[in-house]
Amino acid sequence: MEKNTINNENIQKNEILIPKRVLFDEKTLKMIEMMIPAYKDEISNVAKENEKINQMIKLAIEKMFKNDFLNTINNF
């Protein structure tokens, strides 16, 4: 598994990113693109489109983990 180090203002220096190919249907991709402007303070404006999508997914997973997932665990 190849690991890349990318320095970006919204990515911690020397953070190890593991490239994975993720497929989205058109509806999901449109939803992601619609969400990006709502989180403009947390997503880089100078990033390429695929980097913005990566940052949006990372942000969504973090928020979902902190809210929904932890609540689900606490309900067991």
C-alpha cells in the first residue's frame, strides 16, 4: 500500500494519506459539491476540486463519528 505525504494548509504537516479509489453515484457527488460552500471556513479555497471533495468527506466523517457513531455506541 503506497503512502503519500501531502502538505496542505488544511492537512497537518507530514500527515500520512493512503490513496483509495472511491466511487460515488451522481446524486451523492452532487450532495458533496453542494455541501462544500457551507463549510468554506474549514475547506481550502485554493485546493483543487478533488482535494476539496477529500476535505469535505474527511470533515463529514469526523462530524458523523463524533455525533451519530458515538451516540450509537452509548445506546448499547
